[in-house]
Amino acid sequence: MTDTDYQPIGRIKGHPRVRRPKLPRTRTQLSAGRGKIAAGGLVEWHDMSPSERAANWAKLCNWVTWLYDRYELSVESRLPDCWAEHPGMIEELWALMVWRFEIYGSELPAGQAARYWHTELRVVTANAASYYASNCRTGHRKEYAKAADDQDLQKRWNEADPTLGIPKEMLPTENAALAGAPGTMAAEAMRAALASGAASVLSPAIPEYVRHEGAWWLDAGEDTWVLVTDAAFAEKLDASAAAMEAATAATQRRRAAKGLFGDARADHDRDARN
């Protein structure tokens, strides 16, 4: 192949379909009105963005209201009214809720799994009064009351803080919801890598693709870079980068040769004039 065999390379066509990595908190959003939860499992309260925490806290309070009335948990204070003010109880009920949704929302719901869930419900309610809220019981039998009809109780539950006991530095801000997710990189970190030479753009004309730590990254907007996981497209980027490097080297050789011959011709002209 000669230097003239290299063809100008334009912008890469056929961008891959890049899917943003789904955060655990996104996978656990409850579907409105149906009381179900998407597949993907639990998410920690401190891994949720502020808006997700608010939405999931309302869902949990609504679900506990249903649980409280359906299973008559006001009897003997099986579930203390102050559950929302005990961090441990928040975690127990959150896990219990997600587990139930997984069982009853499965394509093949199993009666045995439901029986296990009810056994665990009795364990949780037994521990609620004896372990989490041992000093909160009134000491007398309260008549059966529905949480849904108790406006003061509803207000008390919904105004409680679901992040009790979680250090504030562990709570992400709304704008940092995507930062740190697997397969993503904050724009600020990528800029630092480019400035230090640890990363390089595909070309000055195509800055949206960057090679960093042996992999290609795509500028996905919103101050976030996303890892290119499409192997075929990554190979295409590798080939384009190699072709661009070869074209650059060929151009440099031509310029060097032109400079050398130019100097020789200038010397010849001077000799002729003399």
C-alpha cells in the first residue's frame, strides 16, 4: 500500500444503540396504582435520588397502611405505630414489601413462597415490639383501629424521614443520580483523563468517542460518558483509529519528504545562479 492509498476518513456512521446502565434504584420503582415492583431486587435508601426516595417512601407508607389493616396489626400493637421512626423497622418492612411483590408479581407465583413470606411476617411483627420498639408499647390492649382512617397517624408516617440512621454523605444529590453507576463516567473525570493524557479522542473532528483504560467511551450527554459495550462497534472504532493513525503517519512522511526535496532544489537553484 502506498501513501496515496489512504482515503480521507469522515465521521463514523451507524452509532451503536447505547443503553444507559440502569441503576438499581430505577429497577425498583413501583408501578403506579398496581402495587408491583419491577424485576431487579432491592435498592438501598441511600442509593436513591431524592425524588426516588420521596416516591418510594410514599409507596411504602401506603403499603404498610394496607398491611396494617389487612393483617390486623393494630391488635396488641403487633406493628407499633412508631415504626416509621425506627430505622430498622423501615428496612425490615421495605424488604418485606419488595419480597411480596416479587412473589405475587411472578409469572409463576408459588404458594410455598407465599407461605414463607407469611412466616417471615410473623417474625418481623414479633421483633417489632420486642426488639425495635421495646419501649414504645403502651402496656394496654388497644381496640382495633384502621390506619387508613387515622389522619394524624398518616401524617406522622408520611412526614417521617426514611433516611434516619444513614450518614448524609452517603446520600447522592439529584444531579449525581447517574454518577458512579457501572459503565458510566462523570464528564469531569473524563476531562481530567484527557488533560493528563490517560485518555484520547478518536480524532479532533470526532470528540464524542474516547479511548480510556483499554475501552471506548461515548459522550452520552448530561455530563456523563457511557462505556461502549457493543463488541462489533468497538472493533469498528479500533479499525477507524488505526486507519487515522496510519493516515496521519503517511501525511507526516509526505511533508518530511517535501521539505527534504524542497531544500535540495533550493540549493540547486542557488548553484545555478552562481
